[in-house]
Amino acid sequence: MTSTETFLRELFDKAVEVADPMRSLARFLPERPAGRVIVVGAGKASARMAEAVEAEWGPCEGLVITRYGYGRPCRGIEIVEAAHPVPDEKGLAATARMLDLLRTAGEDDFVLALISGGASALLVAPAEGVSLTEKQAVNAALLASGAPIDKMNTVRKHLSRVKGAQLAAAADPARMLSLLISDVPGDDPAFIGSGPTVGDASTPEDALAILKHWKIEIPPSVRAALSRPTGVLAPGDARLSRVENVIYAAPKQSLAAAAELAERAGYDARLLGDALEGEARDVARAQAEQALNIRASLGPGDRPVLLLSGGELTVTRRGNGVGGPNAEFCLALALALKGAPGIHAIACDTDGVDGAAEVAGAVIGPETLQAAATAGVDPQAALETNDAHRFFGAIGAQVVTGPTLTNVNDFRAIAIG
């Protein structure tokens, strides 16, 4: 990495650090309630959240489901690892046990729910008549379709017996506090992990319309499940009257921390938004044009500019390569910049997993295309086949973090000197 790219990595690390539950969760916890306390949760950050809870409250009864490799040591709360982004049998069995545990909660009990991105795949309880295999197929097709996260999660809710506030309903009449880390554009709690503790006004007809729009083929069992009322609770449902949902960490705080660090380093930090959506390659081309215009406007003595953005970009699968939206953003950005001097960028997922690969993202600079030529890899062909991770692996420009134990969505930074 160049010194600029090393600094961009420092900005990304700062964004992740700010969202670490061990640093950020405790101040949102009430004093431990008297009586029985049950802790449940799901998501890529949920085990770390559980660890933070026990650091404050001591050992607790409970069950949390996280991604393989994202478990943390807890003294009372059971941590189960399962598959993400396509659910598996481990998630199915653990979700059934979680629902059984919640059904033992009484009116005087207190339930703490810990929800972060990834819960949509990790909380697995298919709708009546739908098999796990069929749910997996629909989920995989949605992930490859390029559909935005809110559309995908609407479908997931209506094919589930746990999402769309159904987890909260299982704990009724206990009091529930749900602490959430947002990984969705706009920070709507109804779409974080498909809203297992949040009411939703969508309908099965809405889910069918989404599947039709994004050309997702579905088996008869799925169509049948969506032709009848599902268990998703409306926002005003009486079973949610004792449920409080609190988003305690979101992309905005992480981007603000990175901007502050950049300003201290002499940059003019400009936030393009924390909720960007769209095709990764299209957003990259637009930001490349913006970066080139800024570079052309800079004069002697002007501060370098840093463009920051968050949100969740998508990739419509066109080939069989290995890539995610952050790597594809970087690849398309490098192609659009054509080696322009003075412009470097990073794009990573704050959970450490870009798409389905164990890679957070990538960095680029003026030398990226020349490095590709030296390595004998074709950047345009890699873009056409969604093979960005393999491309950046070949030129040594991947960002690999391992499990970050948090998830506030994508982080993108473009430095213009």
C-alpha cells in the first residue's frame, strides 16, 4: 500500500472501532432488572453484543446466534454459530430453541434482544409448508438479483415465523428491550435483520410483487405461503406494547469518526451520505466523475479532499466470479479513473465480509491498472464476470480483516490530492 492507502485503511479501522459493541453498547443498558432476565439475539455482531452485556450485568440466561467464526466467550449466554448469508440447519435448530425459550417468559420477566445485520439469515423459521431448502433457494436468488436490502427483507419476513416482530410476539407478555446495530440505508429498524422485534405494515402481496419484479422463480409452496395471511405483526399490534426498540450504533457515527480523523490529518472531509444504494458499478462511475472534477478544481495550497460515503450497494450477478459490492465498486472506480494521479480509494464492509467472501473489500490508486497489467489480469473482464475479489487478490490489493464483530454496513473513502 502507498502511504495514502495506508491512511485510508486507518480511517476504515476507526469506523469499525467506533461501532464495536464492547465500546458502545454499555451506556444504552439499563440497570439489570430484578427477577428473571432472558437475553436473545442474532446477527454478525450479536455474540460481541452478548459479551458486552455480560461485562456489565454478569452471567445471563439466553441464546444468541451468530455467523460461523464470529462467536465470543460468554459466561451464561449460549452462543450458536450458523451459516450466513444462506441459512442452514444449525440456524434452524437454534431458532426453534430460541422461540421455545421466549415462550417461557412471563409478565414479570425482562427480555433483552440483541439484533444486528445478518440476523435475516441466522434467524431461520420458514413459514408453514416451506422447507429449509426452498427458503435457501429463494434467499440465494434474492442475493444474486441486485434487489435492495429493504425489498429482500420484506420477502424474508413473509416467509418466516420469527421475523417481522414475530420474535417479540413469542416473548409476550414479558417486557422487551431490543438493542440494534443498523446496517440498512436509512436506519429503519423494521429492516435491520428483517425486524424480528419491529412491526411491519407490508403484506404477502407486497412480497409476491417484489419476487415478480426481480424475476425470482419460486416453488408452489412459497407461492402458497404468500397467498394467505402471514404471522408478520402490524406496528400497532397489542403484543408489541411492551417492546422498546433502540438503534444504538449506525453508519452515521462511524463515518463522522472517520471524517474527524481525516480533518485532523489535513483533509477537507465531505460526506456524500450514509445511506447510498444502487448498483456498485454505477455508483463508482458517478463518484469517479465527481473525484476527477474535484481534482481538476484543486489549486496550489488547497487541502486534499476526502469523499466519504456509506449505505449498501448491490451487485446484479452477471457472471460466476468471486466478488462483492465493495470490491466491485473499487474495480469499477479504478476503470473509470483510468490511473488518474492523486486519487486513491478504499471500499470495505464493516463486518469484514464483502458478499460471500472472507474479504472486507479493496484499495485502489493510480497504479492499480498498471499492477493488473503486470499481473496478467484483465480488469474489464473481471468486472463483467463479477470477479472483483479474485482480481484484487491477484494484485495484492485486498483488505482482509477477519471477523470485526460489528456491522454498520459499507464504508467508502476517496482521497483526492
